Amino acid sequence: MALQFELVTPEKLVRSEAVHMVVVPGSEGEFGVLEGHTPLMSTMRNGLVMIYKTDGAQPETIAIEGGFAEVNERGLTILAERVIG
């Protein structure tokens, strides 16, 4: 099973892929999302989104500035104000 992950900015779709897990820099602290996660919405602080393509893999990191994260039955969508780099 895989988590469908999308990273979007106001300008474009940055990433859309199936991954193992994503760690999100939530405003109340970091949280990890796997396939089947309970639905939620969270604001995000500036920080690093860590993307694990497979179980046990080293994470790929993407720096973001603020935004929102939504987990629903389709997967995880991050609406970032800006992607840095």
C-alpha cells in the first residue's frame, strides 16, 4: 500500500506521487502520515517536508514556507505558501 502525496503552491503542482510516508511540519509539531491515516487538516509552519519513498529509505526533504496540510481518503495534500529552493 502507498500514500498518494501531492505538494502544491499557488503557482504550480510541485509533486504528485505514491510514497511510503511523509513527515509534515505542522504548526503544533511534526506529524507523520502513512496510507490509511485518520482524516485531518492542519496549518503548517516553515520547515522541512520529509518524503520517504519506501519503508526504511532515507528521506528526501523539501523546504516550505507555511500553508495547510489535508489528509483524506485520497491521501495527503500539502498546500504550501512557497517551496524554497
